[in-house]
Amino acid sequence: MLELSGSLIVISLWLAVLIGDLRQRRVAIPVLLALLIVSLIGRPWPWWLITGAMILLPRRWIVSLVPVGLGVGLLTNDLAVGLATALGIWAWVMKWWAGADAIVLVALTLRAGWVGLVTGLVVVLVTAIVVFLKRQQSPATLLLALNEAIRIQPRLETEVPAESELPAAAVLAVAGAALEVVRVVVNTGWIR
């Protein structure tokens, strides 16, 4: 029963991330902190320090956590979280994502491991393609974006209107809530 209560809290946090990202294009720090704390329970202490640093350090310094995250992932035999940390920070530093998006990817991977990381990356990619097609962007725009990603260049300093951004945290929150529901169903034996 305690595990079910915990999962309901986690699902509520994922829904708070979803609603905040879709409505305001930002996720409240208390929600991010709560999601990280419940995701970090039972994890080695270096992950607590790294995720804390992700929240506290300014963007210009956070890139130093990329090799640290990968190293801690190797040392703790938790490479999925190390890779999520590195990818999330890199996307944030390159201005492809906001900080909340990176933190939500790490929380998703802390909760669900490789399944969370792969699911998160796939749903973000599929959503990006769907959004691109829905907006009827020209193929040249897609090629420009792919070129930017392949050449590992930061996004241009132009301000992107909120309605034009991909709500990555919201998409990751949907994946997180879905994976948490699957966890509840499997652990309670509702499906055998």
C-alpha cells in the first residue's frame, strides 16, 4: 500500500510538470525538487550532489558536470542516469532545451533506468517530428535544425516564442506518468 501511495505522489508530480510546462512554459522549482527527491530515494549520494548542482549552478558552469555525470554513471553502474545527465546538460547548455527539461529527463531516468531514458528520448523525437509536420515547416527548416544538431552548435541567440517551443518537459512528464502507471500495474499484480 505504501508503494502505491508513493506512485500516486509521483504521478501527481508528473502531472504538475505537464500542466506547468503547457500552461506557463515553465515548471515550478518546488515541483522539480519534489520530483527529483522522490526519484533520488535509494540512489547513491553522488546523484544527489549532481542533481543539486544542476539546479544551483549557472548555465556557464554546468557543462563541467557532463564528464562528472558520465563518470559517476560508470562508477555506480548506472550509466543510463549518467548519460541522461550528460545529454540533458548538453541540450541545456546548447540552448536546445531549458534547464527544467534536462532535470525532468534525469528524473525520468532515475525512476525508470534505461527504459526511462530511451522512452523519454523517443517521445521527444516523435513529438518534435509531429510538431514540425503540424506547423508545415519547410524541409529547409528541418535540414537547418538537423545541421545544427549534427554540428553540435548552440541554437542562435534569437528569442523563440513560447508557442513555438517544443514542450519537452511536458512530453517527458507524459512518459514518466505512463511508466509509473505501468510500474503500479506490474507491482500490484493487476496484470499477470
